[in-house]
Amino acid sequence: MGKNNYFQFKQFRIEQQRSAMKVGVDGVLLGAWAEVSQVKTILDVGTGTGLIALMMAQRSAAQITAIEIEQNAAQEATENVVSSPWKGRVKVLHTSFQEFAKTSSQKFDLIVSNPPFFSKASKAANNERTLARHNDSLPFDELMKFAPALLNGPGSLTMIIPAETFAELDSLALHNQLYLKQVTEVQPKPSKKANRRLVQWSKTKQEVNSDKLVIYENDGSFTKEYIALTRDFYLKF
């Protein structure tokens, strides 16, 4: 997915010539899964091409701030927003999450992030892809540290993460008074174990809901559940 210079969705188009990280299943999953009912303000951390911010705009009436540390990606995200039907509700800022958290007085009902995953893996050849893939510039502990101060009282932090990092992040969240609300285990196929988790933490304690989602059948076709989740976006559905 997403190897072309653009990706066409039903209501918007993502140009991705300059952004290091292209449209992928992880971003689409998060954009389609995040709870947006009654949400009025959203912060998208590490927006990349602007994909998740635009999915949030399509699914809600919220005002959305999208931040991106890498300049080429921030410029491309801005262009994608301007070309979309929601340019009046989405703004892109070229800044780091840490700097934004220290200087912003705005509070958000929802923070979404498809964060850089890799901390020990070999670095990519170009600096832009390194920024996009590795969490040196946004360590998980700093994301969890600053997020609560940016959230409104009942606000939530929603992320897609590697399955093996869930225990670490949930511990960091709890340490920063963020409480698990919803978790979905994502399996590539029925025959494979979960490799991603969609997770929502909230500033208020409540009963935890958990389920699972399988993306592909063993024959390679998409499952009915994945189609139902993403049908408002993919042209082929």
C-alpha cells in the first residue's frame, strides 16, 4: 500500500512524494478506529502526510491541530490539507511535540498518534525516514509525560503501537495518570498472532473494553470487520 506518489481516498487525496512515511495500514487503522463522538478538539502528533488528521476531519466536526517535526512532511501535509474539503478545520504546525507541549495553552479532547516505533533497530539511510521511523525524537516516556497536560478533563490519548510495546506504554501511561479504556489486538491473519494494538487511554478511570481485529483472511482477502471499519475511506470498498 502507498508506494505511489499519491493515495486516493473517497473524499480526499494524499500526496506523498516528499514525506518519508507513506500511507499504510497502521495510519488508516488509527484514523478509522479512534473514538471521535462528542470530540471538539483533536491533536495529531507526528502527522506525516496529514492522513490521520484528514480522517479525523472526515469523521468529526472537530478543530484539528496536526504537528510534524520533519519539514518536508509538514509542508506536504499542509498541501494535502489545503486541497481537502476541511482546510478550514485543520492546521499543520512544523514543530516537535515537546516544544508544542511546552508552549501551547490549548487543551484537546483527543490526542492521536501513530508514533515512531523503532528505538534499537538499524537507522534508515536518510534522515527524514529516520525521524519518521525511530522514536529518538519522540521517546514514549516523553509522549506519555506531556500528553496529560494537553488533554481536557475527560480527554483521551489514542495510539497504534507494536503489540510487544503495550506493557511498557501502559505502565508509562498509568505512571502519568492515564488509564486504559479500550484496546484492540490487531492480527494480520487468523493464523498469525497480533502484531499491533490500537489503544485508548483516558484521564478518567473506567471499565476497560477489549477485542480483536483481523485484517486479512488466510486467502489474502480483507475480512468483513476490516472492510466495515474502513469502508468510508477506501475506494475499493
